[in-house]
Amino acid sequence: MTPSNSISDAKYNFLLEENGFRAALRSAILKAGRKEVIFVEGYDDKAIFEIIFREHSERLFFLDVSLEQPKRTSHPNVVAIGGCEQVKSLLIDFVRFLPQDKRFYGVIDRDLKTDQEIEAERNKACYDRRLFICFERYTLENYFFHIDILKTFIHGKTIVHKELIPLANDDAKLEEIMADIISCSAKIAAANLTIRFFDNTVEFVEGAIDCGDDEIEKRVHHRLRAKCEGYVEALVNAKFQLMKDFIMQSYPENVQKFASAKTYFASQFNRRLKADYEVSLQLNNHKSELAMILKDHPPLPNDFNELLRFLGVIS
């Protein structure tokens, strides 16, 4: 008789066709028992979700599709890159091979998708309505891009040699820095949308770019001129202006949707700290701590409640 907290692994024979990654994936799924299994893009996402939904740990099992831990331990030869395409590919396999076992889900960032693209992706039959795409923010890290979260994080934060960050007692300065970065991110978001419109294979604007209008616009032209067939400067200028207008129609909400905090906010924030205070603080190295602060500052962003409804945890 099979114990109630375990599952026969015969149903996962479709994962035996490859060793390495698929074997490690199969092992991880078996550890989940009868929990809902949610494929997520990487180890950081797994850690963040486990903190945010810690009271539901007996029901939810977040599985990092990069398999970062197995790569380090029991399956050192595993090669897996993670990311949204890996999440989608795995979910499609589970829908195909286990159509009646509806406890497997995928969660991905919205990245640079439009609202319409998100809706179309969610409704593809191959996902059986089990793919959740975060709607309000570009990446999970964008949920930390909030003045109250950062105030709590900065206050008393120590850096090298136990020196306190000078911002700790100056919330007004922190708000000024945030406002500057949001303004910069708005321009970067418009630039990325412009580049994507003409060629979605072209790399977007790098995170450490200077925030001046001229520099950002110059970078857009540089990216497209080099790789976009049929490049016309006037058309790019017109589209860039339209995208800036679009971002400002819902400001700063659209900044959160179309500029990655993981890439742009984290880079610009550290850059300002270095310039103004000669200290370095890499936000991307403190995601678990930021997630705990977010968890302890209710209410949670709507996307997290929507995910719980999607998973059937709340009604």
C-alpha cells in the first residue's frame, strides 16, 4: 500500500528518457508527495515564493526548474538553464503525459509582454489553464521596488566593516533617489518597448546606462541600427516618443510593468549609493531578506493573492 504522503513514480516514466536534468527533476517531484507542484524560473524565485507563502508550505511545493540545488549536490552533472521557456516546456509535458493530474502548474514573470500577450499566452490549450503569468510587475524583484520595503531594508543595514549606510536616518533622501530611479526606469522601459517593437531578438538597454534622454535614445538607435533590417531613424524616433507617452499614461505603474527591477532598479540604486555615499549595496544579493520584509508588510500585492486563487488555495 502506498503511503498517503508519497506517490508511485511509474507515472513519471516520461522523465526517464534523459539522464541528468530529467532524473533530478523526477527526484524533486517525488519529494513533493501529493502537494501542488509549481514550476518556477529559478532558485531565487523558489526562495521568494516559499517565504511569501510560508503558511501554505504543507500544500505548495515550488520547484526551481534550473535545479540549482541538485546541480550542487546529488546530481552534479545536471545541466539546466531555468527561465520561463523551461517552465513552459515542462508544464506542456505534464499536461500532455498526465492530463488528469492537475496539480502541476507553472509561474513565470511577465517580462516585456503586453497585457494582450499575457492573456493570449495564459489561454493556450497546451497549458490547460495552468500557467500563471505575473501581471502587475516585470519580475518578482519589482515587488521590492517600493518605498516602504526599501526603508525597512535600509534602516540599520550594515555593510563592510559594519558601517551604517548614511541613508538610514534620511527617508527624504531615499525617496528622492527612488523618484530619480523611477524616472530613469520610465525612459528605459520606453526604450526597451521600442527595441522590442522593431526586433524582439535585439538585446535591450543595459542596466548601468546613464539616465539622460540623449544617452538612452542614442542606445536605442545603436541597438537597432546594428541588427534591425530596414532601420529608419525617423520611425524609431516616432515610436520611442509613442512609447514614452504610453509609459506616462499610467505612471509609475507602467514603469513597474516594463522595466526590470532586477536589472535596472538594482543597478541604478547601487550606482546612486556609490556616487552619493561611496558605499555599495547589491539588492540582488538580499532577495530573501527583501521577501521577508514584503511578507511582513501587508497587504501583499494583488498578484500574490491572484496566484493563491489560481492554485485553489483561497477562493
